[in-house]
Amino acid sequence: MHDLNPITPLGAADPVVEGHGPVTLREVTETALASVAARLGREAETTTLLTEVLGAAPPAPARLCPGTPGAFWMGPDQWMIEAPLSTHEDLAAQLAARANGAASVTEQTDAWCRFDLTGERLADVFERLCPANTRAFAGGEAVRSAIDHLGCFLLCRAPDHITVLGPRSAAGSLHHALVVAMRAAF
């Protein structure tokens, strides 16, 4: 029998943590992700489902709804749900069972890499990476943007905490772009 060990998107045994100037970058691996897209004509049912799951209405366009589970808006009638992996490893299956055909639910956990940047002056880093107006971020924003030619989501959890979700297959390239921007900014 194989004796396999899990690795992070960057290929390490433990998540990578790096700091430069006032900013710290952390690779985050303990988040379960599932996308939820309302099926045509069943948008109201999907909204009701997500309201029950989140304990609040699903996030509006370009918004993040924090919590356990939490969610962010991806597009019209589409959201990404996130929760701690330790308690929600089967998040997609749980949501699909509750959706009862009203929404298409897709497991996304291993499709994305996540980097959390914390500290002051995050906008100085992101203005070197993408056209998103991170200087205006106050907390609760969720925008899609390109970073180093990669489609990414930027989630502003607080003015000093921005999460970047990018394609797992390009984790090394995304990490490199983030570190280079941190060094250039400070």
C-alpha cells in the first residue's frame, strides 16, 4: 500500500509563511470550498438555501459574507462557499444534498490555492499586481482580477487582511508574483 503524504499547493509539507516590510504572506490550506450556481428558474430556492446555510442573505455582487461557513459572490446567481476543512471536509456533498436539485454544486477545494496577506499598506503591494482598486477596500469586498495573467479572486476580510485565491496549478507563479510585489513595495 502506498504511504502518501499531503503537500501544500506550493509543494511543501507545511504552509509557507513569508514576510517583507509590514506585510506577511501565508499559504492557507485548511479551507474547504464549494461553488453554488442556481439553476434556471430556481434562483429563489437557491437564495433560501444559502440564507439558511450562511445565517444571512448570500452576498451581493462584489461582496464577501464572512462566517463559518462564509461565502463570496462569483457572478449572477453564483457563489463560492468556504468553511474550515477540519469541520467541513464534505462541504460540497452537504450543500448538494440540501440543494435538492435547485443548484449545481461543485467541489472546489483542491482547484484553488489561497494566500492571505496581512499588514499595513496592502494597497502598495496590490497596485503592483492588478487593476483592482484595493485602496478603496474597507472590508467585505470580493473582486475577480488578473494577477500575473492568472484569474484570481481578491477577498478583503479587513483593511489589513486580503485573501488571494488563484488556480492551484499555478500556485508557484502566483506566490512568486506576490513576493516580488511585496519586495518592490517595501
